Amino acid sequence: MATETGPSATVLQENDTHLAEYESAIVCAFHYSGATMNDEAAQTNKQQAEAYCLQQKANPNTNWQYALRLFQLSRYEHVKFYTLQVIQELITQGLSDDIAIQIRSVILLFIKQNAQYVEQSATYLKNKIAVVWTLLIKRDYPERWPNAFCDWMELLPLGDCMVEMYFRILIAIYEEVVDVDTSKASKATAHNMKIKDAMREGSCIAEAFDVFYKVLTSSDESERGHQLSVAALETLKCFIGWVDIKLIVNDRYIPLLFQIIRERSHLRCLAINCIFEIIDKGMDHEKKLALLRHLNICEILQALPIHEDDTFAEEVAEVVNAIGLELAECINAFRTRDECKESFLASNALFCQILPLVWQLFSSENQQVSEEVFELVNAIGSLIQNDTADAAEADQIQSNIFQPSKQIKHILYGIYRQTRWDNVDADAAEVEEYRRSLYRIYVNIIRKRAFDVLSFLMELADQLPAQFSQMDPNDLESFIFMIYRFREGVGVASDIQALEERNGTFMGIILRIHAGILGEASLGITYHPSVLMTYYDFAVRYTRCLHHQPELIPSLLSMMFGLNGLENQHGHVRSRVCYMFIRLVRSIGNLIIPHISTILQALYPRLVVATNPEVSAIKTSDSTFLTYDDRLYLFELAGHVIAGLHYNSDATSDLNVLQVKYQYTKTILEPLFMALSDATQLAERGGSRSDMEDVAAYISRLLNAIAYFLKAFKGKECISEQEQILKQVLLAINKVLEIPIINQQTMVRSKVIFLLHRLVSILDGKQFLAHASETLKRLMLHCESQEVVEIVQLLNQLIIKFKKEFKSFMELYAIQFMQHLWSVMPTEDAIVTRTDNGSVVKNSHQLEREQTLKYLYLFMLHLVLHELDDIFLSCSNRSHLEAIFTIVLEGCSYTTDLQINRTCYTIAHQVGSRWLGLSECSSDSFPAEVKAWYSQWLAEKFTPSVFSFAQKEHFNPEDAQSMLVVKEMALLLQCGVQALGNEFVLFLRNHILPSMNITPEQADAFCTQLSMERTNKVMLLKDVFVHLKRQQESS
């Protein structure tokens, strides 16, 4: 129920029936506002009460009167709030002058007579009174109510509550009138400007500043005194930016604000905000410089206790940032003006005076403090010139002239301090974003002054303790990361090469880091995860150091396999090491060969694919458990190490390299084959659905592991007895897919496809097809629509790689595959859904159908482009010829996807070019009846579809994608002209074009140009399409 805190003397009269009912309805609506939807009785009462209130609000004769009367008489704060909301809406909608005068008179009288009640009222009611009063001022001030502010000033002697309400009204004035978008010219904007001008020209602003000053100088340290002081400063801050600067920059206010900043810790943040508003006021550079000198702000800020409170330091940093940016603009403005030499020197002197505080704040332990001066630091960094500008800057020998290059070390030190991960409570994304911003400055400075940055890094390196473990890990991580990012600023390859010279300074720093980290790691010291993550990135980026000092490699490998790597307690460190291991091995190349045996021995125990129960058990007992995804990287690493093995007589003894690679490969793959065999037998025995899903998931992981291992193997003879071991892989796949319940699992089939992709690059066509045909057949003829993309991509890879070797297989299964795709493809919806603007909206079934069609046609296109299209003419397939090209014709004529349209027209003219004897790769073996059949299809089916295409909604002859389709159409027509000659042209002239309502004259002109060799067929066809499109639109 609403709070009863109304004046004791005000009660509703018994004969005010409507008012009583109105009040009851408002109380009821508030009472049930939080009722749940399940409470039907409460919801009914609430809806009835709200309906009654809306009815009263909608009555233009009594709405304002009832609301105003209830505001005066009701005992309930919620009722008063509601009635004020009604009045607020009516003022916004528009009231007559008489009603507005009556409303403000009643409200003013109520406040005069009930000051104590207002004092004790809830904050929301006070705010609503202030908003309504402000809207009345906004409506009538200054023309109809010139004494608006004086009327309230007369209430101030009634007590602190009136002063508080006065501040609330002024803040509401700021929000409603001052702090609004003035970029758009409007009647409301002009009216707001008139109010502001009247306030500035009258006495109300000066009177307000007198009230602020009186409150700030007379309020005691009590809770009420503090509240009034806070309100005074918050209101003052809102007014500084748009009133006469003399009202604030004077002998009263400036000393008072600085006194508050120094002596009243609970108010100093608000006071420093007021100083910021003074600094931020718009004025020309001469006046701004004069203001800063008058305030003596730089010297005062230096003495503030910013170390006592991070929140205060953050506000001070905002002021310092504003001063610095203003002075930088002054320096730039005065630099080239001879008459402003004194101002130039003065602005430089102030800038140099404030710089120590800038660097102190920038390197603060608190990131929020540092961020406040980031804009200024970034501006200083952008002023730093290249090394060639040193001479010009050296002329500025005066100590009080700002020299950007002298600030490099300060900027770099601040970056070094701020890029540490030292705040465990900070938002990681926010911290990372700030780090990126800082490193952008860092890299830009390197690009201009690499030598100075290197000098700074050398100084930091000299300060490092002999034992890195004694350092704060955040400091160590930041230092290593600065070294890591240094090369990003060195853009020229020759400079990078010089940077990484064996005896160079920078290489010395890199060696120092390696020596410190690896030395302590070998003693069993474990580093912080952030240090490890950054160190491994650093080690991989600067592998040139390992080429100079290969003796570091064993220690690095040992560290990566030990407590600071794969055995680390932090999972993200272990995962990162698995990934970085591959990058490291790739980067150091042949240097890894002497360590292959060591690496593989360390990897063997980890090259295991666990079942789900085994994973659960291992997780419980082993805190350094590697996830399956991590192990995949290790499988890939093992494959890369073995595949990259080169001949080394010392390491291989009497065995040749291929045999060694075979032994290593066999050692890794045989356990996987055995596990795959066991899982397959388990699947054959059957079980519950969940058990079979677990088995299928395990099989898919095993297949994936084999595929990752084989990633690095290239060529037909990469290992000894290659066909034998890879035959085992293919046989294992076949065995898996023979089990119906496993063959139905999408996850298994997907990994089979992935593995076959790997094998295509290793085996020749004969070897592959001898053992993979059954697998391919099962994949092709049992696929679902969601698998089409993967399978077609695999088939296209096989077509490209094996070409004619793949022909016999395609003769048997290509048509069956196409028929299967047609059967699993969703049927076309007859209902077309459109948006309000008429465009077609495709549902999920339509999108899935188009996706399947797209890859079906892409498969056919690869067959055609790689000269396998004659499989359609084999004895077993020729009966399907009509159906095949009907599918192609559908893609030309009916599908509303430009990419599909383009593919199908490409198929049509490519087949025509080969089958009709036009291309160099045409075969004389095509029977005459085939040529006659396709000639008829080209003329009577494909060619009419070309001209009817112009009527399709999705086609626009002015669109680039549509013109790609037109290009293929033009090639189709050119194919018809070249193959069939005048007979084709006459058919076009006498039958096709007239059916499209093209006049005989236009048809003659088109056919004449089409027959000419040098005619641009694309533009010719485009002109016809434009004509047909306009003809369609006009009809």
C-alpha cells in the first residue's frame, strides 16, 4: 500500500466522490503493480484500476483539475507522484495559459504551506515536483512568467529543503533546456536558446551562484550539510560550461574550490570536476592560455594528494588530460605566428610544468587513472618525429620548450607499467583492449624511433635481476611482451635481418631472456601462467636466436614438456604449449632433426585417444590432463616431426630415412588401428542408443587423430611401405562404415571425409581408388542434405587430382549420387513469403534446397571442366541424359539464385563446346546422334531460357552479379552460332525473339550483330535484357 505521509490537515471531503474513487484506483494500481500473472484476482483488480485511471486522464474537462486536487489533498505519496505525472504529460501535450497559471500557483502554494512535508518526502516525489516545475518554466519563461526563478528564491528562507529543491530544479533545467541536441534547427531548439539567453541576461544565474557559494561556505559537517554541499557542487558543475566565466573564475570561487579539494576529502572529487568544466569551456587559444596562467593550475595540481584515493586521482587525471590537450593546441597555434612568440613560450613552459604529473598518472598502479590521460599520451606520441628530425629539434635548446622526443622514455615506461596483468579483479576484455591501445602507441614509436626504444629496452634489461623468479611475474611478462612486440614496428625486411644479427644488441636481450627463463626452468622453478604464455609466443617469433644458439633447443624442449609446459597445473598453459609446439618446430626447420627421437619419446605416452569413461577417470586422478583438442595438436606435431625427417647418417645408422619414418609412423598409428578395431567390434555387437553414440563419438575422435597425424605428409613416397600402412587406414574406414548404425552417424562420416582429404595428397589415383571406392560409395549414396557440402568438396578434389583415373568410378556412381541428392533435397515450397517492400523471404527449407542444388551443380561443373562429362554418354547412363539436363535447365530457368544460374549456364555452354566439336579438347568419338540431340536441346531448351531470364525478379541487368550470369549466357549463344550457324540464327529470329514480344526490326538487328565475330555479345545481350525488363515493368 502507498505510504501515508500527507499533511495531517488535508483529507478528502466525503462529498468528493469522484476524487475518492480516483484516489482508490491509483492506490489499487500501485498496490497490485508487482502481482504475478498467475494471480488472476490481483490482475483483474489491477486492470480495472488502470482502466479507471486512464479514463480519468482521457477526460479533457476534468483531467487536470482532478490531478491537481488530488495532489493537494491525498495522503499518499504514490498518488501525488501519479497526479504530477498526469500534469507533466498534459504540460507536454499543451495547456492553455489560464490552466498553466493555476497549476503553478497551486503547486507553489502547496510547497509554501508544507515545507516540512516536502523535506520528509521520498526522493522520487521531490524529483517529480522539480521536473513539473521545470516544464512550467520551460513553457512560460521568460515571456509569460519573467519571475519564475524569483518565485522560488522567495521560498529559500523556509529551510534547507527549499534549497535542495532549488538545486533539483536547476539540474532539471540543465537536462531539459541546456543539455539537449542543438545541432538540428527546430522551434524547440530556438525556444531553449531564448530561455538560456534570458537566464544569462537576468539576475537568476548570479543569484544561483550566490546560493552555491553560501551553501559551500556555511554548510557544516553534518549529514544534511554534506548532502547540500554535494548538491551545490553537482549543480554548479552543470552551469559552469554555459554561463559567464566571471561568475566562477573570480576571487571567491577559485580559492574556495581549491580549498575544498585540499581540505574536504568527501567533496574534492566534485570540486575537481568543477575545475574540469572551467578548463573545458570554449574560448580562443589566447584566452585559454591566460585562464590557465591565472589559475596557476599546473602548480596546484602537482601538490594534490593523488596517492590517497584512486577515485580522486582519476578525476585529477581527467583535468590534467584536458589541460595538456588545450596546451598542445595552443603550442601548435602559436608556433608559426611571430606576434605570438611570448604566448608560444608561455604555453610551452606550462606544458613542461605539467608533464611530470602526466607521467606519474600514466604509470599509476590503477588502470582507470592511467586511461584518463591516455588521449594526451597518444597525442604526444603522435608528435614524435623520425630520427631525421633530430637536428631540427636539437635547435630547441631551451629547457622550457616542449620536445616530444624527450618524452619517449616516459611513454615507454608508462606502457611497461600499464601492460602488466596485476589486477585480478579487472575485466579481462577491458584490460586487453587497453593493452592493445597502448601497444599501438608503442609500435608507432618504434617505427619512428627504433633506436630510442631499443635503448630503453636495454636499460630495462640491465635492471633485471639475475634470477627472474625474484621479479614480480607481471613485470616480467610485460617486459617480455614489449620485446615480443618490438619487431612489429620494424617493417623493412633488411632492418629485421639486421635486428636479429648474432652479435647485435637486440639479439643480446633475447638471449638474456632465454638464458634466464630456461636456466631457472631447468632447476624446477615454475613460472606464472602469463609469463609462460608470453614467453612461448616470444620464443616462436624470435627463432632466429635458436639458429644462432642451437644449444638452447634441448632446454626449450625440456621446458615445454615439463612443469612449465605440458605438465603445468593451468589448462590454458598446456593448451597453448600444444599449439606453440607445432609453430616452433615449423620455424626452426632442420634444427629439430637431432631432437626427433627425444620429442617422439616424450609424445608417445600422450598420443592416446581416450574413451568417455577413461576421460572421466583421468580427469579425476591427473591434474595435468590434456584435452582431446590439445592431443590433436600433439598428433599433428608428431606427424610434422616425422614427415620432415631428412637423411642423417649418424641418426639412421644402416636404415634409410624412409624406413625410419615408416617405423615411427607405424608405432604411432598401430595403437589407433587397434583401438579402431576394438571400437568397431563393439559397435557390431550393438547396444543401447546412448552406448552406440558414445562408440561413434570415440570412432570419430580416432579417425580425426589419424587425419591430424597425416596432415604434414605430402607426396606419393613420403614413407617406406607407404601403400601398406595407408591401405590399413582405408580398410579401417571401410570396416567402420559397414556398420549401419555407425554409417548413419554424421560425426563419423564427417571425420571420414576429413581423413580422405588427407589421403588424397599422399596416394596416387590407382592406390586410392583401389581401397577407397567402397567408402566413397557409402558416403555418396547414404548422405543427408547437411553433408552435401563436405562430400561434394571431397569429390571435386578427387576430380581435380585424379581426372581420367576417376572416370570409371564416376561412370558407376555419379548419376546415382545426383539422384540421391535430388531425393534428400527438400521439396520446393509453393507458397512464397514476401516482406512489406515486396522482396522474397526464403525459409529454412528453401535455403537448404538451394544449398543442395548449389553443390549438385558445382559437382556437375567439375565433371565438365575436367573432361569427365562423357560419363553421361556411357551405355549405362545414356538413358538418364534427358533427366540430367532437365536438372541443369531448372538451374538456368527456375532457381532464384544467381550463383546457381551462372553455374548452370556455364555447364550448358561447356558441354556444347565439347560435344559439338568447338573446343580443342573435343573428342571425335561423340556419336552423331549425341551432337544432334544436344544441338536440339541448346536451341529449343537453353536458348529460350536465356531470354525468359530477363523476367525473373531476382535478375537486374545493372547488377554486377547478374552480369556474370549474362556473360555465361552470351557464351552459350556464341556456342549455338558457331556450332549450328545460320540455322540457329534463323530459329532465334523467327521463333524465340517474337515469343518475347521483340519486334521483327529489333530481332533482325540483334541476330545480325550476334552473327558478327567482333560484336561484344555480353553488352548486346544486356541491351536486350534492359529492353525486356522495361517492357515488363511498363506492362
